[in-house]
Amino acid sequence: MTATLTRPAWTTDFEIETIDKIIAKHAPNFPTTRVQEPRQLTTAEEFEKFYRFRIGGAAHDLYIVQVCSKIIDQIPDPDLQLFLSRQIGDDGAHAQFTRQRVWELSGQDPTKKIVQEVQNHWEFMGDLPIRNWLGFIAFELHYELHIVAQLILNSRTTKIVDPVTSKFASQTILPDEAVHRFGVLAWWQSKYDKASQTEKAEIAAQLLELDEEGQRRRNPYLQKHWQIVHDATGAEIAGIGVIYDAWRREVLSYFLDIPIAELPQLVSVSE
């Protein structure tokens, strides 16, 4: 794994272009644009499924807050610490909005359920996110970058929405999450690109091993989560695993500056 890439800038346009190429190659049944406008939640059953879906989203964000809070004083790098302070604040605000919205709609405080879901993340991820700095990068890859394709596909195929949540997502969550992805990449490149070729090979091998561990740990959760998303929003999930796997290869290729063809065979989300 010695060849390097001439990489375009990582932007939201680059993400969408790459995902659309993956769709064309692996899953042409998925649309490249929104095919219909979603309708609002109406029935009691739909609201219950929506609560479960959004409680999971709040837990995802609160888990990120907890991991970043634990790691922020373990890596003595002011640039990373300043970035993490932004990520902690953003994801905390996202989780708080979701908690309040579910509470407002359901009439019940979902905090206990959110905490239970956060504990589930800690149990299946173990110490990986806080084991060392590369374990933390693997965590950021899985919780910020590897999920981008599925989020874009969900946005194109969702059939049922809560308008208030959708507005907050489009105006606040999406731009915040883009900042997080770009921040992770910028900090990584500031370290990785300065390494010698020998050092890069060692770092790449270690990160791939940790990323693979993270994928194995997250597979059962992701498969369950996608079904929850489908049940709550009607988003298409048939074939999403193929796109997820292909997108993850693209992310790792870009991060490690290694052609996709030279990456080892990776754990599939379907395993």
C-alpha cells in the first residue's frame, strides 16, 4: 500500500458526487434526488415509531458528547481541543433539541430512555473510542463520516416527517455536522500528511485495524437502526448496506491517501 492519490478538496459537493457514483454503480434503485415530498405524522402508531427513532438520534449525539468530553484532556493538542469544544457544544444542543421535541409531542420526558440507549453505545463500542488517539479517530470516522451516505439516502427517500424536527435538522444539524466532518479531516491531515512514508504505513495499518474493529462492533446496531429509521420515516433501506460499504471504502481511501484497489478486504456491514 504505497501508491498515493491526488485528492480533490473534501466538500459537501464532493460527498454527494461520490455517493451518486456509488449509487449508479452498486444500487441504481436509489434516487439521486428527492422523488416526493414527505407528509406529516398523523397516527398514534406513527408518532410512537417517531419517538423511538428520535430517542435513538438523541442518544447518538449524547454518546458523542460523552466520548469527546473524555478524550479532550487526553490528547494535549489545543487545535483538537478547540475543535472538540465545538463538537461537544453542537451535539449537546442537537440532543437537547430532540429530547425537548419528543417530550413536547409525547408528554413524557424521554431522558431515561435516551440514557439507556447511550449506555448501549458504550457497551458495544467498549473502550475503542478512548483507547488511544487512533481509536478516537476510528470513532470519529464511524460516528461522523461513515454514516454520511445513509443520511443522504434517508433525506431523499423519507416519506413521513415531523416538520419542526426537519426544519431544525436542515437549518442547524446538517451545517453543524458538515463542520464536524471537515474538522476531523483537517486535524487528521495536519498529523498524517507530515508523517514519513514509513510512519504513514504504520499509522494506516493501525487505523484500518481499529476501524475494522469498530465496524464489527457497530454492525448489529446499524442493522437494527436502519429498520427503526424505515419503520418511522418510510425511508428506503433495501440495498443500503452495499452503499454503506462502498462509501466507507471511499472515506478510508481518502483519509489514508491509498487507492481503493489497494485497501485490504474490509468487514461488511452485513456481516
